[in-house]
Amino acid sequence: MAEPDRANLLAAIAENHEAIAATMVKHRLQRLLDTHLSAARLHALVVLEMHGPQPAGDLARALGVSAASVTGLVDGLEKAGFAERRPDPDDGRSRVVHATATGVAAWRDAVLGPTEIDAGILDHLSDDELALIARAAAVLRRAVTDVTESA
């Protein structure tokens, strides 16, 4: 039997990835809906973690919302314990919005945390299949790291 060519292998990987991703995203979105973490709050927390603490005006621009909208958004994040306003170290008259550890954990758990289906899928696999997936995942992780760190 002939070895599949690279184009066919890539097509098979893409097809399987799309099918798996569609199912997994559905379950992750349900998990996100169950957390009652709004899209706006999620967006703000991700921006604050990825780009660091920001004045409210900068956060508003990053989110594409008005200053008034971001004020209400940050008020809600503070009330939930997900963010806090701290004095700006460069300008004591200004305040900077920081994501709290609780806020970072909330968005990461909602988006990246394990779902009920994850355990069921892994329980369905044999030890040999798990070993194969573990090796493939390590190879893929290395490739992702190499590509993203060189970009």
C-alpha cells in the first residue's frame, strides 16, 4: 500500500481537526454560558491579561467601546472580584485597571478548563491510543511554540 502524500495527510488532519473542534467548541461555549461571564467581561479580562494593566481609556479603545461603557464594565468586574482599579504609578491622579487572579482564573477556567466531555473522551481511549495522542500532542506543541515564538 502506498504512503499517503503530504497534501492528503494535511487534508485529513484539517478535516479531523475541524470536526473535533466543532464538537469541543460547542461544549466549551456551553461551559462559558454556564459561568454567566458576559462576552464583554471575558473580552476585558483577556485584554488585561494579554496586554497588562491599562487606564480605562486605553481599555475602552482596545475593546472598541465608549469610556462610559468601560466604566460600567469595570464596575461590574470589580464587584465580581475580577478586576480592580489601582493608582497609576506614573501619575497618582489616574487609576489603572488590573485583572485580579480571580478574574484570570475565571476566564481561563471558562474557556480553557476541562469539560465533562473531555474526561469521557479520554476514558474511551485505550492506553496505546493515549500514548500515541500524548506523543503527537508533544510534537504539535513544539511546532506551535516554534512558529509562534519566531513570529
